Amino acid sequence: MATVNINGIDVKAREGMTVLDVAQSAGIYIPTLCYHPDLSTFGGCRVCMVEADGSAVTACRAPIKDGMVVRTDTERVNQMRRVNVELIMTNHDQDCQTCAKNNNCKLQEVCAFEGITPERMSRLRRVITNKEQDTSNPAFKRDFAKCITCGICVRTCEEINGVAAIDFAFRGYKTTISTIGNKPILESKCESCGECVERCPTGALVVKNQVVPEREVRTICSYCGVGCGLVLGVRGNRVVGVRGDRQNPVNQGHLCVKGRYGFGFINHPDRLKAPLVKKNGTLTETSWDEALTLISGKIKEFTDKHGPNSLAGLTSARCTNEDNYLFQKLFRFLGTNNIDHCARL
Amino acid sequence: MAGLANAFGSGAMTNSIRDITQADVFFIIGSNTTEAHPVIGYRIRKAIREGASLIVADPRRIDLAEHADEFLQLRPGTNEALLNGIVHVVINEGLYDQDFIRERTEGFDELAEAMQKYTPEYVAEITNVSAEAIRKAARLYAGAKNAAILYTMGVTQHTSGTNTVLAIANLAMATGNIGKPSSGVNPLRGQNNVQGACDMGGLPPVFTGYQPVSDPTSRKKFEEAWGVSLNPEPGLTVTEMMDGALDGRVKMLYVMGENPALTDANLHHVQEAMDKVEFLVVQDIFLTETAAMADVVLPAAAFAEKTGTFVNTERRVQLINQAVAPPGEAKADWQILQDLAQKLGFNWQYGSTEDIFNEIATLTPSYGGISYERLEREGSLQWPCPTPGHPGTPILHGEKFTRGKGLFNPVEYTPPAELTDEDYPLSLTTGRNLYHYHSGSMTHRSKEIEELRPEELAQVNTEDAARMGICDGDLVKLSSRRGAVETRVEVSDIVPPGVVFMTFHYKEAAVNLLTNDKLDPFAKIPELKVCAVKLEKVAS
Amino acid sequence: MYDKQILICAGTGCISSGALDVKGSLEKELEKHNLQDKVRIILSGCHGFCEKGPIFIVYPEDIFYCGVTAEDMPELVEEYLVKGNIVDRLLYKDPITGESVTSHENIPFYRQQKRLVLRNCGVIDPENIDEYIIRDGYSGLKKSLQMDPKEIIDTVKNSGLRGLGGAGFPTGRKWETAYKIESDKKYVVCNADEGDPGAFMDRSVLEGDPHSVLEGLMIAGKAIGSDEAYVYVRAEYPLAVRRLRKAIAQAEEYGLLGENILNSGFNFKVNVKEGAGAFVCGESTALVISIEGKRGMPKPLPRPRTTEAGLWDKPTLLNNVKTLSVIPQIINNGADWFAGIGTEKCKGTAVFALTGKTNCSGLIEVPMGIKLGKIIHEIGGGIPGGKKFKAVQTGGPSGGCLPESKLDLAVDFDTLLQAGSMMGSGGMVVLDETTCMVDVARYFLNFTVEESCGQCTPCRSGTLQMLEILNDICEGNGREGDVELLLELGKSIIDSSICGLGKSAPNPVLSTIDYFRDEYEAHIKDKTCPALVCKNLIIYDIDQEACTGCGRCRKNCPAGAIAGDKKEPHVIDQEKCTKCAICYDLCPDRFSAVKCLTGEKITAMAKGGGN
């Protein structure tokens, strides 16, 4: 154990923690932009600067030492942080009201904390160095005028997904996040998992046609057998979005393209809404009672005439345990073990 | 699963996702993990980046092959031979785990003898993988502190599938890579609740928890609990049901949440059976290709509209929660089934899925300690979890195998049921892509996903394409002895010369019209992974 | 036996001014006079006096001809080599007295220099290892092979040598750290990623004396326990790369490089890694990352020193070309010899690329502690055209500008830093009164803006912001408070940037504000450019009294902006004028009718259309 003095208060810390870790554990806010708890540290945005034992360091990378004295609110610290946030803002599209990340934007949060004022901003020159948009991917959009080159997407793609479809390209103020050959993201090896979109601190990577949910429900993905935890975003009676459940031990919040973006089928107009019965060769809507009466009649007829083994049922690897249990129970009740499913596919 | 049950006494993933990803060496065979199980794929790529080694055996140069230390690009349908060759090297170079073999297994000497003929050179001829690569892979796998084998349908969807699983079990046992963390034999299950459907007795010969219907004790337990007398004879498998429909034994087929008219092998045969059966009931969320043929279609609730439990590939039981109401008059499947049971005069009175689960837990030893209350509190539990105080079982066969001692089962290589010939010179293998799911009834109706991959692109090797004058995006006709489809192609070196790959996600290019429904004699799995086809360019 | 040796400089500078043609022509002339067996031609490395190239020295007499061309060869051979008459017109002329100087040692440009790093440059044939060996080459290595590593390190420590790459870190201490770390593998890296505009000292050493660098590397390897080195050199230096590779091959052939060198049991391998010319790759961590084949971005602190974990995480000793090349002499002559040169805290010499407004320019090497004024006025020969000295910019694009009041400064690492500039890579640009200091700051900043790696906010966005402000100021759009804003930005960029590039990028701006703040204020408040440089703030106007209507300006104006009848005073149409200054330059001195004017009122008036 070590003790670190932050702004005059002693805080207990473990060796190996960073100044940021310790500050956060003590409930002390330090603004960050390029830091993300899931990823390796980068130290590029320079807004988490603090003074540690008198020298200016990035809190996200500086390891603590026993007896270290950290100051987060000195004139020097505030000056560096404020200037760096202002500099980022000079190269950032500031149309916040219409931005999908409005109220959910790390840059807004940091600006508010640092107290960026119109008076100070008006002294600076606006330089939007890249106004391009990449709308090639159907699920999300890249808006370079909002990119702060924090590299969180680059590290996410490499460290979370392991694809490394994007990286830094060019130098200086032309620095941008690029696919190989600077092609649209759709033509790259991007797997559209959306992990970078999930982590982008600004509106540079946003889901297209975003609808903000009014409530959220935790559940499990219904595609492959990995069993990732999902949090469904719901508005009215519509599922409008999906994010990974960070508490789920299987995926720890990570999702693939299907899990994250493949939810449109739930509210699709093609959904079956009433039982159908084939009449004169065409399936026509009917009541539950009629449909079930017809089926139960057929079951009795076949069992009586041909015995229960004339019935066969395919249960489902897509349905719940409870559904499956009742399905096989029903068939075995009827006297047949002709129950199978597509476990082999 | 039949193979693992034979070798270890229990057929499921032996380890957990989290602990496998700590392995030093991964041996991935017949699994395109990064596309079929993407989140596990992320973990593997991360482990490789952090220093683990990777062996990949696959006919296609899949994404993981690019990350592999040893990539064994074998001919389709030669898994068994390759594995036998690796076991041969392990045995002949003395790389096996003597203590483990002595204490935990039986039948090693028989295995050693049977494997003698599978020299790397002999295996190289069968598999087209070099003898040196086989040796290197064997040394890499056997030399690891902890090595995990992952496989999927690339192993099982062959007439020799069960034997291949046995060969995998031989390799894992011979090197002691089982019953401990970060190792094991791990079939990755392909569907969200395929493990649960099996656990729940969705198989002809067993009740829940794999309790045989033929076993009088088990049967008695269920008869007492349910208050009916039960049939002791195992029932028909899917393929047998189709045959039964065709020959008139089966009069009624009730399909819940499946689309065999697109997903099963040799579709003409399946569609004929569906046509022939007197009464077809389909319960689903969409009017699928199968539902369209039905006499009665029942509208079901989707996963987001119901509660219940799913079991993932690592035997983890997890709760699902209702987020929205089902559309129109659609109902949860269990409610439909209960309504039908009541119509049939059975007095079923389940008030909730929790009521059903409690009954499952009482009748199923491996689920005995699981309850909704625990799942809500603890998040999830991995079976076996026999008692309410049991923490669940992340790793199977820790101290002893379910069957006592692990049994080595020497297996001989048998070629695929259908080999290429003059008329059908190419091997067709099938699988998934990252974007779509099975018959695509869900993903094709999710706009973003559909836009990402709107149509099938059969993969044809560059050399083959050049010889046949085929370019990227060309329309071709692909035919086998059972049928023909038209599809666009992607000219690519992902497939080796002589091999064509297609997914089964697109009804417009339903690859299962071509596939062979010849079954693995034990597991009854059709040989979806290899058949002989020919390819012709369609004039545009 | 040869009677005479002729050294023709074949540095990059002289080659581009025709040295190889000179050689060809000379060979022809020698044959014509049947002298080919009597006169030996040596292509040497750079002599430093590139401005007067190609340089042509005849030994044993040491006659220094400069600016020779292929056409001069018949005369030179005939007159001097055959008849023995010195060709006066090709001798160096003292800019002040106008007198001819025969020996290069008597040229002020050379007289004040002390050449250690450049000892062999221009003196030997760099492609011939024997010439290096004759001048004590590889004897330092031989000596060091018999020394204990501690002994070598102590020698370097006691010599007081400080890294000549610019930062001036004590070399011996760095070696000691690298020596003390235990590791199965260590690397020595020679930093030859010379990126500053106008700096070419590393290139000259590699081109003119590559073996000295190899020998330095080997001594370093022996001292710290390393068996492998990389030379990271820009691919834009093809001649340096070629000569270095040739030197490596020759040394290997002589058994001076490779396995079991001179039967000492010491093995050493040198690799050449060509960089892609990113300025930031001169930074140690970025350089290491770049050798590893990745995008060269400096690693932010905290991180291990390169000496502890550098190339492939192994201890890596990184030294500059010049530092390494002087090492063999220190081993040969002893620590005291080297410590006897220079000042108390800075030993040895400093190499500068002297350019800009001086009569003589080129590569120079001077003892530490020499007065700044001496370099400019004696070695540089003063300011040409009778103009007044204004400032000297040292240290490359990240250095600072020092005014006349600092010419008494004794040049070394520390004094330059204290004065707001730095030694840096050794660029030294002399500026005269016609230079606008805001424009100069803008020029240097523009370089760092383009060369920033883009990783950290202050360097990526901060330098660009400062540049935008300077652009505004130069264009007459400066705002009240801009100077204070530049100071605030500069301070914050220095304080919070990741690496030395960002931490020094504001220097040209801060130092010019420090010493020439009035010029900034004039641009911002009065919209004037006192040096008459910033185009938006000046106009050209024709003095109607003085103009005789000769038409010279009118005929040559590329914009067609000048009108006027013959023998009548001309006028400039300010709307059309592009301020190219051709009229100003062409107007005969006897009229001097074209005036350059600055000031808000004047420019406003001009733009208002009235003349």
C-alpha cells in the first residue's frame, strides 16, 4: 500500500496504480479525453495534466509513488488543461444541438469542467482541418470535423476486436484516423462491430438514425452460442438500440455486428401477428381458438388412427429452455419420443 | 456430441470461454471463430497478440489463419487423418503426458498401435498438409503448458464427424490437456440456445439432462412427476422424420422456431417431405420458407418479447427479460404450447416461465441448484449445478471424467461420402459469414446487416476462376447430383484450388439444394461440409 | 610516385555545383599533358565552404582554388601544373580587403575553426579505408579493445564530451547507464536523422569520414557490451548511405568489423536503416519505434529511457553522428586533450551550418565558448551589401533568434539555452535588417507545424494555432492581444507537449517576441512591417519627381501593373500589383524612383485607388 496526497488529502493507493486511478478511487474528477478504462493509455490529449511532486504529468499514465504529492488545481495545471481543451475546440465542429452525441459527449463534459468561455474562444482562430464524412457503413457514420484524434477507436479496433482496421495517418494537423489506403470504412477490413462507435468520446463516430431510448432492458443475444449479454434500448414498444452488457461475464460489454446492429427484425412489419390456417391452398388469418382446435383435432385423429409415433416435432435451438421443455413434454405426453431439433446445424 | 460422450462420458464444452482464452496454445479446427463466434474471436486474437500461439486447421484461409503460427490448410473431409497424424507425432516423439495417461485414461496402448500407420508423410498425402507442418503443429500443441482445442461444425458436419471428435479427444487426453484450466476440448455451439434445447430433452433418446428414455429409473421419475406413462423407445431424428414423412409413417410434423426448408441438407428431399406430410404446423416469428408450406402457422414472440433462460456454449444458464410486447396476437412459445395442451385436455397451469424452470430443476440433476432467484442474484450459473449451494462448474472432468476413466478410441480415416470426379470436379464446403445468421429470417430483416451483405458471394479460387474465365461478381451456376443454384462469386485465395465455399444464409442461392444428406452414422449429422459440385458461368 | 595531389571536394554541395565535371575535365587535361601519372586526384568529403564550391586544393603547396568549373581546367593545368603560375582569378578573395588568399589556412573562414569532428572531411578520400587508417584511423578501436569497459567509459566521462546532437547530455554518463544495465542483448544506435532545414553536418561527416562513425560505434559497443548497431539515416541522403555502406563493407573486409575483431573476441555488426524523412524520428523513442518498422511517434512519459528499454525493449545507446565520430580521437589522445578544448562546462567543439546573410557560409567547427560575434563577423566575413546585422537564429527550426546585444555571448549548450535559443542540430542563420522577425518566426514555425507527429494536442493544434495567428499578423489581420495569446499558447505548448519537438517549437516565436516585440506591435497596431517584407502591409509606389520614365519597370512588370508614357513618370496600379518587387529591384540606382512604403494610412490610401 502507498499513500498519495492529492490536494492536501491523503489517499490510500496500491503500487501500480496511476494518478488517475487513485484520484478516481477517491472521487476526485480529472478531465480526460483520450483515456478509456478498457484500453491501454495513450497520453495524447494532454487534458488530464496534473502536477505530481512539482512536475507536470498526465494523470492517466503517471504511476503513483508512496508519498507522492499531487495537485490538480494549480494555476499551471489549469492553464495547460484549459489551453489544450481550447485548442481541441478550435478544430471541432461546434454544432452541438444537432449532434447525436449532445449531452453524451466527453468533450462537452470536459469543456464544462474547464470553463471554456466564448471570450477566451473568440481570441483563437477556428481551423477545421478535415471536414470530410465517411457515410459508407450502413450502421454508423464517421464525421472527421468532430474527430479529436484521441485514438480511442484505433486502440479499440486493435485491443478489443483485434482487427486493427484503422490507424493514425499523416502528420501534424493533418493527422487523421484512416483505413489502409484511406478508403471508406466499408471497403476496409472493418467488421462493423461498433466497439469504436461505443467508445468514441465525441460525435466523430455515431450510429446512423440514432433513437434515444426511454428505458433499457438487460437480456441475452439471440444469435450464436456465445451468449453475450445485451442491454436493449426501448422507446414505446420499439427496440431502438443495443449495447453490450458490461456486467455480463461472457462478453463484458463487447458485441459483434449482429448482436449490436441486427435488432431491426424485432419490430419488422413482416412479423406474424395472428394465427394462419391454410384454406383453399392459401394461408389466411384466423383466431387462436380455431387454430388450436384444428391442431388438437388432428393430433387426436392421427394418434387414434396411427398411434402417437405418427407425430413428430422439431423443437428449437432458438427458443428458451422453458419453451423447449414444454415442447418435448407435450410430445412425450402424447406418447412419442419423436422430438429433435437442428442441433446439428 | 456423441463422440465426446463416448470418450469422456459427457458431451459439451469442457472449459469456459474466459479460461480458454488464457491458453498458451490454441488449436482451432473446423471453426471460423472470428465470423461464427465473433466475441470469442476477439478474445483469441487478443490472446495471440499478447503472446499465445495458434494452430489453425481449415480448408479455407480464414481470418485466424493470418494470425496462426501453423496454418494447416487441409483438403475438405480429411480432419480425422490430420488429427491421427498429429497424435502419431505426439506418440512417436514421446510428447505425451505419461502421468495423465496412467492415472486418468485407458486404452492408450491400443491407440499407440493403431496410430502407427498415420505417419506425417502418409497423412500429408491424404490431407495435402506438409509432413513438416504436421510435426511442427504436434510439437507446438504438445509442448504447451495449457493448450485448448476449439472446434465447430467443420468437424462435426461430416460422415466421419463423430470419429473426428474422438480423434480430438485422443489428442487432448494423450497430452493431458483436459480437466484443467485453459485447455480442454471445446465444441463452440452455433446457436443461442442449442445447448439448452439439448439439455431440455429436445433429442429423441433423452429427457432433460440427458436422462435416457430407455432407462426405467429415469422414465419412472418423469412418469411420476408428469402423471402419465411414457414411451420407452427412442424417437426419430430430423432426417428420419423426413424419411418417415415421405414413406407415410409420420403424418404430422410440428416445427417450432426452425426453418429446415432452407437449413437442412439436400433441400429437395426436405421440401418433398414437407409437401408429403399430411399436417404441418409451424410456429415462428416470420412466415419462413418452412412456414409458407404449413397447414397452420402460429405467431410466436421473439426473444425480446419474452422471459426465460438461454444456455450458452459454455453451459452457462442466463436469464432473458421481456423488453417489449409481442406484435398483434403473437404469444410466447411456452404459452402457445400450454394453450394447445389445455385444448388437448391436459391440465397444465404454469403461471410463468419461472414455474416451468422450477419443474426443470426438480427433474434435472445438473440443473438442480439453479433457480431464477439465484440467476437474478448471481447473474448466471454453469451446469452441472446440482444443489442450491453449488457454485456451478466452469471446467468439466476436473478430477475425474464423467465416465470415470477417459477412453482412447482409435479411429480410422474414412474419406467423405461424395468425392469429386470428372462430372463434379470441385469440392463444395459450406459455412457462415460474419453478418448473417442461419437462414437469415432475422438478419435479412435488419436493415443495417442486410446492407452490409445483401447477397451471397460464393468463394472461388483465383486459379480456378482464371481457368474458367470467371471474374469477381460474375453469376455462376453451381450444381451437384442433388440440385443447382445460381450465385454471384467472389474470386479469392481464401479457398484453395478445387474448393468452392458458400454460406447457407440466402434463400436466393440456397446452398442446401446441393449439399449431401449422407449422415454420420453415430451423431446423425449430415455431411454439409463437403460434396462434389460443378461450376458453370451464366451468360449475362 | 605522384608529384602532386589534387583534392576535389565531392560533398553533396560541390557535386551539385559541378565537382564531377571538374574531375572529368581535369583528367582529360592531365592526359593531354601526360601528367596522369604525376598528379593524383582525390575526391574528398565536404570542406565546409560550400558557398564557394567546387573546392579544388593542390598539395603539397596547399593552393586553394574555389568556384572552379570544368572550363577552367585547361587553363589551370596549363598555367599552374605545367608552368607553375598561380591562377589568381580562381583564388579566394578576402571580402573586406579584396586581396587574394592562396592557402586555405589563411582564409578567415578556416582560420578561426577548430576541426575535430570534421578533421578528415575534405582531407581524405572517404571511399578509401586506407586513407582513414593512415590518419590514425581505427587506432582508437585497437586501443579500446585492450581497455576495460570501465576505462573507456571513464575516458569519455573525463573528457567532458556532451552529446553533439543538440541536447548536450553528458555522453560518458549515458554510456555508463547503458553499461550498467544487464541484458542478453544491447544495441548502439547512431542517430543520423538530420531533419532541420539547412543543417547538413551529419550528412557531411557520413559523406566525408564514414569510418570515424563506424569506429565510434564500435568503441561504444565495446564499452557498453553491445554487439550490434543501427545507423538510422534519412533516405534523402543517398550519397551518405552509399559511402556508409561502402565503409562497412571495407571494414568487414579488413576484419575491423564482424566476428572476433582483431582477435579480441569482440564481435560487432552494423546495420543501416534508412528513415523516411520524418523530422520527429530524430526524437529518441520515435527513432527506435521507426527502426522497429512502426509509425514513428514519440512515447509519452512516463516511459523507460531508451538507454534502459529501447530497440525491441533492449537497452539501447543512442548517440549522434558527430558525437560518435569524435570518440576515436578522445580514446587516442586521452580525456585531458579533449577537456582542454572549450569552456569549463562544455568541452570540445561545436559544428554549425552557417547560412543566411553573411559573406561566407558553409559548415564550420569552432571551439565551445567562441563569441557569437566572432563566428558571424570573422568566420562569416560579416554582412554583405553593407546591410546591418539584425539577428542570428540558432538551433534549427526549434531554436531562437538572438539580437545584436547577444553577440558577445560565448557559444555553448548552456548559454544559448539561457538566452532563449539552443545549440540544437547546429543551424545558424544570420539575418540582416531586411528581415521581418514576425515573418522569420512564421517561417520556422511552419516547419514544425508540418513535422509534428500529430499525437499530442499542444503540438498538433497549438503550433497550428500559433501559425494561424502569425499569418494573421503578417497579413495585417493581427488583433489586440495576439502577442499575449502567443505567449500564453507558447508557454502551455512547451509545458504540456510530449516530446522535445513540441517543447521547443514555440521558441522562434517566443524569442522574437522577447527581443523584437516592437515589430509585432507595429504589425498589429500600426499595420506596418518595419522591414518591408509582409506583402499585405507594404506597397510599391513610384516617386513622380524621381521617375524619368525609362520604362524598365513597365516592360518587366509581370502583372502589367505599371503604366506611363515614355519619358513621363510612371504609375503603379495597386489593384494589379502583386508586390513581386521586380520594379523595385530594376529601377536604376541613379533614379531610385520605386519606393517601398508601409503603414496603415499609406496602404489604405493605395487601396483606395488614389496615387
